[in-house]
Amino acid sequence: MTVQLRAYLNFPGTTREALETYRDIFGGELILSTFGEFHAVPEGHEAAGKIMHAELTTEHFVLNAADAIPDMHPVTIGDNVNLALMGTGEEDLAALTAIFDRLAEGGEVEMPLQKQIWGDVYGAVVDRFAMHWMINVGGVGGDRGDAAGEEQAAPVADPTR
């Protein structure tokens, strides 16, 4: 199993600035993808240039982040950090599906584990201890209950939850 635990940060529209600053501090490679690039908002939407997913890969850690769009899902400072379990392939999907289901016991599923517009299987859950978890698995053909390869609607409210 190749699952990694990462911190996933939400910012109130300042992800680009924050992650560029962190890159300057920690070094590493920064990848930024916007809501517009993923077609997660209508063309011309004010959030099209905001960051849907950022990834800073350093020698010692990987940090992920996204902008929380106020009219879609406002960010609450202090509640803007998620624990993200990232995997690749069918073996990780099976293991992370079991983990997702266990985390959901007594908690609240914010987004079911399913194929997303970026091609991965993703889901979000708040466990019974109020911890926010994100599960993302790349390199898989299908998902939980939907036809393999069928594109799902974009999570417009907040792609990180």
C-alpha cells in the first residue's frame, strides 16, 4: 500500500500567495491548478482563476491547499485544515474505501467516495471526533457504484471537502 498522509489547507482566496511563500521558505516544486482549468465553475465565474488544488512537494513533505470560495463555502480560520489520505491504484482504493467507511461510522459524509472530474476517486468525511478527512485515489478505473469512467459532477461548493 502506498498511502500517504498529508495536511490539506484551505485559504480564503490566498492559496497562490501562501503556497508561493511556503515554496520560498521550504523550497520544492509547486503545482497550481485553477477551478477554471478543471471546468469546475462556469466560464467567466469570478472563481475561475482561484486555486482548486495546489501541491508543494519538498524534500521532506508534501503540502496541499485550495481556495475556499466565499459564496460557495466560506473558510473558517481554525477549521481550515484537513487530513488527506492519498493513494494510487486498486489496492489503495480497497484499503482507503474501508478506512473511509470506518471514519464515517458515527460521523458525517460530506462527499461520497466517487470518481471526480480530475479523474481520481475522492470523498470527504468528518469523523465522530469532528476531524475532517479527505480520501483521494488516483490511477483507478472505476469507483463506488458509478460506471467506470463516467464523469461525475464537480464538487462546486468546496473541492477539498
